[in-house]
Amino acid sequence: MTFAETLASLESDGDAYTVRIDDTWAQGRATFGGLVAAAGNEALRQLVPRDRLLRSLQITFVAPAARGTWRIEARVLRVGKAVTLAHCEVHDKDQVAATIVGVYGMARPSAVRARPQRVSAARKIDELRDVRYQPGVSPTFAQHFDIRWAEGLRPFTASPQTPTKAYIRHRDPSPLTESHVVALVDCIPTPALSMFTAPAQASSLVWTLELFEHRFDFPPDAWWRIDSDLDAASDGYVSQTSVMNDPTGTPIALSRQLFAVFG
């Protein structure tokens, strides 16, 4: 199932929602975390009007979510004059797989405006080759994305701590949506894996995504770019920050994640 087909499978089920996930979205024994977040956002969007733009998603990954049918229990926590807060739990069978809080806010006049500075990649996209998807080697979900590495070294190359920049896009030809961009932010591995000499696992525990621009009308085949770096790493846990840039090079989102690394 493509990304759009997966989200389109979301259906109301009494006071909750269900969504079907096939095995092409696997990430080890779990499902790609970006899809978990996007499915939760789609459920919350059934309750929150679109004129309240997505400002933040706060996701805690509680347990691996396997392929099959998930149940998503969603509710609105508070509706203010400009901001709605909503919460959902993603259930895989009888296990909570993730909890998500969404913050959705209308635009309002303000004297304060700032955004991260544009930072260009050292190499242009046309100079780069696609990262080849290798069944049995690459994470299964990676077949749904195109990736071109612009800066930094790839996983398991024993590199020192190095920021990474990668061009990314969905292979799904459907029009882009807010939830497409949510998933896209999470599609490359943590730079921590580049420091390993051999394959090792990393698992996201907590992810906070903040969007400060909301233009999603780019062609499906347009290239976005994500710049990532480690903030700290010790005791088997890694904190990292990423900035998402739209196809015009404008920074549009800030991502912070806490990973557990095994090795």
C-alpha cells in the first residue's frame, strides 16, 4: 500500500478509528515511526478543523506496532480561541504502541517573527545518486522513499560525529498533504548510526515535531531536504535535532528526537 492508500484506509469505528498497515512499512519488528505519527495525526484531524494548522506533534513510542489493523482512540483535550489540543493512543491489538499530543493553532497577529537561517548543502541534488533500496539490508519501509545523501557519511561507516544533509521525497505519486510531510521528516536514520562500524539498531523513544510553515502544494516528485545533527549521546541514548527544508530551501519544521541505540 502506498502512503496515501494507507491513510485512506482510516475508518471510524464507534468512538475510535482503525487503520490498516501492510508489511511494506516494516522497520525491523516494528512499523516505521513516521507512519505511526502520520496515522495519529490523520485521526486527530477528524476532530480538529483544518483552519487550525498543525503546530506541534509530541509522540512517545511505547511499544513496537506491527503490521495489521491498528485502533486509534482520539479525543480533544481543549479548544481555545486560537489553539486546540488533542490526544490519541495508537493500539496494536491490546498494546498501546504510541501516544500522541497534537497542537493545532490558527494564525494571529504578532510582532514576533523568526525562522532558522537557510543553510545550503555543499553538493547539489543533480550531482547525487539515489540511495539504492536493498531488500534484506535496507529497512523495508525505505522502499517508499527516494533519498540522496548530500553531506555526512552513511550508516555503519565508523565516522566521527558529523552533521548530515539528505534530499528526500515520497515515491507515492499522490498529492502531498500535511501528514505526508510528517512522515517525510522521519525517513532517514539518525546520524548516530554512522558512528558504528557494523550494523546496529536504533529505536526512537520520544519525538517532537514543530511546523512553522504550512505550504504543502509542491509536486509529489519535488525534493525536500533534512539536516540532522546529534546534540548529545551517552549511556546508549542519543538526542538529535533536525531541520526540514521545503523544495524552495525554506526551513519549515524543527524535529527533536530521543533514540535508544543498541551497540
